[in-house]
Amino acid sequence: MGKVTGFKEHDRLSAPYRDPLERLTDFDEIYTDHDSDRLATQASRCMDCGVPFCQSPDINPLNARSGCPIHNLIPEWNDLVYTGQWEDALHRLHKTNNFPEFTGRVCPAPCEGSCVLGINSPAVTIKNIEMAIIDRGFLEGWVKPNPPSSRTQKHVAIVGSGPAGLAAAAQLNSAGHQITVYEREDRIGGLLMYGIPNMKLDKKEVVNRRVELLRQEGIEFIVNADVGDGTNGTVAVSDIASQTDALLLTTGATVPRDLKIPGRELNGVHFAMDYLTANTKSLLNSDLQDNQYINAEGKDVIVIGGGDTGTDCLGTSLRHRCNSLTNFELFPSPPSK
Ligand SMILES: Cc1cc2nc3c(=O)[nH]c(=O)nc-3n(C[C@H](O)[C@H](O)[C@H](O)COP(=O)(O)OP(=O)(O)OC[C@H]3O[C@@H](n4cnc5c(N)ncnc54)[C@H](O)[C@@H]3O)c2cc1C
Ligand code: SF4
């Protein structure tokens, strides 16, 4: 624990997002630059709890919530950031987390909901600190391709390149197996690429950077490869299975939840993923110049559902310059504070 009285001396101060009126004019990330001094102060609020509920997914008797599902060593890297040892903090972060630049941006941060300090004071800004550690790691050149020193001559095929497929690929590759990832889309990343919009997770700078690193570590990626029974242009799963020692299916969910209600069939009613995927594809292909997306400009938009997906549709509609926007949500509004 860096500073014994840090949590008594300092209030929680989250990293600000870009000004709303400015960020609505583009699809760039909403985050601002990291402020190392402020982050060190925030890290000093960590109490290095004897039982750190932040990093414990299963044993949280305080309430029904539980901490980090991948057991991030949170108090350790909080302390290292407080004492200015950023590279060591990066090593501790990578011990449990293949892709902190993704989780630092878009994880819902159950760690903060479980932080013991949160009992009588706002929680430690764990997610901000995580993102700053990995971003600095890339900036300083500390994150480098780390291919395995020897190969096992075992070949593993992975179908689907979302976070599940990528994490499996990274782990199995580091154990020395030869990995091929098959993806039916034209870009790697699953919902990291075509679900979560660019303003929350940049595709070129952040997602592609990690995919390139994995490629340099020896992982082979094959896009536009829809794995199926071998008919209708699909790649036969039987062929893949016969050429590999193991086959992983990490294909995600894909199937949307429909609302079977009168009017559902009308023009202008879309599934969120059709809207979000086409928008990101058009953004990356042509900076939205090809008109290959559903444009909400000037429209009165209704978004049904107020979770991550609904929020992403709100943010995208606003950036399209919709005329009005109404969001329906089952649950009551969250408290204002
Ligand atoms: C709009 C949206 C926003 C979200 N925002 C957040 C967020 O902010 N924070 C958060 O923690 N979670 C968020 N999520 C949830 C998160 O994205 C998912 O839980 C996560 O992506 C699931 O990972 P996955 O690898 O299992 O599947 P996916 O990411 O769905 O990846 C599966 C991949 O498999 C490919 N595939 C499927 N079938 C085949 C086939 N037959 N052949 C070849 N490839 C195939 C698909 O094309 C896809 O690329 C969001 C989800 C959505 C939809
Ligand atoms: S629960 Fe909060 S205060 Fe305790 S170790 Fe984790 S981050 Fe630090």
C-alpha cells in the first residue's frame, strides 16, 4: 500500500470525457489524455485490502455483486502506479489480462462496484488506472510481440474472432500451439470491431493494433471465412477439423431478440446490430461517404432498450444528427448521483 492515508485525504476524481458538444461532431474516442499525476493520486486511495473484493469474482459477502472476472491484480498495480513504476504495473496487468486496452475502455468495471472503499466513500477509479497503464505501455514501446520460444507442433483452429476467440488464440499461441482463427466478417474482432462503436473503442488505433501484435506472435487470421457445412460458400468445418488437433467454437450469440408486436414489419424498424455494424463498416471503409449504412439524420428516432447496445444506438443516432431521440427502458432511471 503506497499511502496509508490516501483514501482519507483524496476524493475520487474520474478522468473526464471529451466535451459532449465537441465529441458529438465525430466518431473519435470520447476519452481525454491520461494525467499521470492525477492517476497516481487516485491510485493512492487504494487501501490494499486484506481481502481485495475488487479482484475477487466469487467471494464477495458485502453484497450480491462480485469483482473482476479475470482476477486482475488491482491493488498491486494501484500501488505501482502510485509509486511511479508504470512498466512494472503493466507486467502485473498483463499477468491476468490479455487485452487491457479493451477492458480499460469498455468493461462495465464490476471491480469498482465491489471496491471496499465504496462502502462509505466513492470507489477507487480502477478502470481509469487500468486504461492508463496499458496506453502508456504502448506509447513507451513496452508492449512488444512475444512469440513462444518453441512450438508443440499441435494445430488449433478457432472459429470466431471476438474477444473470446482472440483471448483463446493468445493463450494457446503462448503455449506453443499453431493457431488459425477463422472469421466470417471482413475484419477481425467480433463485437469489438462491429458491435461497440468507434467512439467507445477505436478500431484502427486500438483493435487493429492488438490484432497486428497477435499476428506478429504467429497467429494466422483468415477473414471472410464463414465456417459451416461446406455448402453455400461456407468453409466446411469437417475439413478444418480433419486438419487440426483441436477446434474451438467461439462464435458469439449473433441472434437478436425480436419483439413480435404489431408494426414490427414496418419500414424503418431495425435491429441494433444492423444499424451499428453497417455504421462502423461504412466509417472504416469510406468515412461514411459510401451511404452503405442506415442514416438517422433528420429522423425522429426511438431506441428500445437502455443497456450498452441501446446506448450505442443513442450515441450513433446523435452523431448522425437525428431530429429527436426517445429511449424506452424497462427499469427505473438510475439515481442522479
Ligand atoms: C452493441 C454492443 C455493445 C456492447 N458493449 C459492451 C461494452 O461496452 N462492454 C462490455 O463488456 N460488453 C459489451 N458488449 C458485449 C460484448 O461485446 C460481448 O459479450 C462479447 O463481444 C462476446 O464475445 P464473443 O467472442 O463471445 O463473441 P463475438 O464478439 O460476438 O464474436 C463472435 C465472432 O464469431 C464470428 N462468427 C460467428 N459465426 C461464425 C462462423 N460460422 N464462421 C466464422 N465466424 C463466425 C462472428 O462474426 C464474430 O466476429 C456489447 C455488445 C453489443 C452487441
Ligand atoms: S477493494 Fe478497492 S480499496 Fe480494496 S484493494 Fe481493491 S481497489 Fe483497493
